[in-house]
Amino acid sequence: MKLDILAFGAHPDDVEISAGGMLISEARKGKKVGIIDLTLGEMGTRGTVEIRKKEAAEAARIMQLSVRENLEIADGFIETNATNLEKVIRAIRKYQPDVVITNAPNDRHPDHGHAASLVVDACFKSGLRKYIVDGTGDNAWRPKVVYQYMQFYIHKADFIYDVSDVMEEKLACILAHESQFYNPNSNEPPTLIASRQFKEHLKARSLEYGLQAGFEYGEPFIVLRPLGVKDLGGLY
């Protein structure tokens, strides 16, 4: 299956938190959209691998994803090495996305920046016919663009995507990962994203970015190269 957009996240819920609105909106427009989680999130303070798999599947259903996979790279040990590059390149060549989305270049959780480096490297090397994976390079594929979403640290946005029409669905797909977020009846240890106010923080940040671009709610993204346009209407 060829995908239009393939989003990578270091952990299950990374993509939902930061780019869930864009993916939901694009899927509604008929685009084929998928998520690749690099790790199972097994080092996370809350939840278990089994619980997180079920939550990721429920989030995928809400988002109407065409595919969601997990590469099972060791959580907390994401590195750009030959083994991990092959895993990511295999996914890129399998789904041939035009657009790849991944974590920001650096963030509060070190895995996020490491994931970004791995995916950006893999996107380039996936286009090299002499980079052999599974015995061949004949299926070499390089995405047209790579965009990076923001998670905890604030970076200067290169563009902001309007998610005003899908904000409730975005919050629903985030909260599908219920083991990770606030639940007054939970006995799990407290974490930053499990705080009572985190949901309001997400909405406030989306409101702030939306305001900057003239939307109600927005998601910010970073680009690796200047954006090229043929119609100024797309920039309003």
C-alpha cells in the first residue's frame, strides 16, 4: 500500500500529541495516512506494553489511519545505527510516502531528538539504490518532504496547520492513550503529561499557534528545506 503521509514517533502517542490534527484532517480529505511508532514505550512510567498496544490501536481507529506499525526499537536507546536504519528504510520503501513527519530535532525527552535524526537520515538513504536492504536497492524511495512536529520544547514554526475543525477528534485520539494521561482513579505514578492540567495545556498551545496563523487551533511544524509553492493562495 502506497501512503501519502507517513508519520514517525519515538513512542506511541508522540504523533497524536503533536500532529494528530493534521493526520485526521488529511485522512478526511481522502489521503492515505499511516503511523510508525519506533518503540513500544516500554520504559514509560505508566502503563504496560500490552495496554499501550491496545491504546495505539484505538487511536488509529479514531484517526482513520490506513496503517499503524511498531518497529520495536528499544525504548530509551534509539540510535542511528545500521540495524535501526534498515528498520526505518524498510518501512519507507514499503509504503513509499510522499510526505514523512517526525519528531523535532531536540526535545525534553532525548528519544525525540534521536528519533528525528534516525528518521531524517533514513529518508535520505532510502533513496539510494546502492543502499541494500533485504538484498535489494531496486525499491529505493525518497519522500518529497520531511516535516518535524513540536512536542514539549518550543521551536520557531515554519508553517502552522489549521486543525480547528478536528480539534475534538485530536483530543480524543490523544486521550485514547488513557494510561498515559490524567485519571483521578489511577494508582499509577504521577508524570508531567498525566497532570490534571495537561489537556488544557494542549488546547492552549494549539490556540496560541492558531492565533499566529489566523486559525482557531493550529499545529506547528519545522521544515528541512524552504517550502516551494506554485500558488500564493496556499500560504494565506
